[in-house]
Amino acid sequence: MHPDIKNKLFLSGGIPKSWDNQMKAFCETCIMVREPALEVMSFVNKINYSDPAIRFIIFGRDGSGKTATLMHLLHFAYESEFLLLHVPWVSNWTKRPKEVIASQFEEGRIDLPVESAIWLQHFKTQNSQLMEKLNLKATQSYTWSKREVTEQGDSLMNIVEHVI
């Protein structure tokens, strides 16, 4: 994998620190090709996207290759021009949030503003080229506050940058 792609896909996480150190030491980024990744890729290439969403579960004991499989699938999705919604370390949200505030929109829920901003920056880094190419637009207006409104037709990139 080209170093620029590695940095784009995994800058905010998704690679264990020990693997990242080895990649830096050997000056190359290689991902082990695992059978489960090839199987999921085969299914993805055959999916009829007009049908309901298909979900894949990757499970197994520690050390069984889940991380390598996910890295391979993320690289495959990036190269295949899928919009990526990658959460590198979910436990950072659930176990170690930096700031927790009550949701302004839904009673009984919480917001994680720091983690949200970090994740949106990660989303932007991974998808900026594709979003520019697809020129995705808002289908409705969004009112953020009395002064801040995103109009229908604004680009998705503008919305992401506004929220960050």
C-alpha cells in the first residue's frame, strides 16, 4: 500500500501501534491477505445495492486476524471508491471519552463533542477526494442555530467542514 494511502486511511487509528512501528522500520506498508477479507470482497462485488443493506460480522479470538481483515477491507473499499464510515477505536468513545455533555436534541442521550470532531476530521481525510468527485449535496436545509443555516444544495464537504 502506498504510504499516502496508509496515512489517509489510518492516520486516526485502525492499525495497532506495534504494526505501525514495524511498517515504519521496514519503510513499507503491507497487509496480510486473509481468506475472510477475500470472501467479504467477493460478496461486496456481487451485491445488488437496490436490496436492503447486507451486514458482515467479523469475529474471532484475539490474534485470529480480525484487524488485518478490517485493514484489507478498508483499503479495498477506498480503492473501489466507497464512502468510508470507519470508526478506528470504538472503545475511545465508550470507555475513555474526553468530554461528555447532555444532548441538546434528544433528552436522555449524550454527545461526545471532542470525539465527534476528531471522527469528522478522520471522515473528511478518508473521503475528501471522493466527496469532491461525487459532488454530494444536501437534500434539505439544516438549521444549526439562529445564525447558522446550511441551505439545500450545499455540498456535503461544506457541511462536514462547518461541523468540525
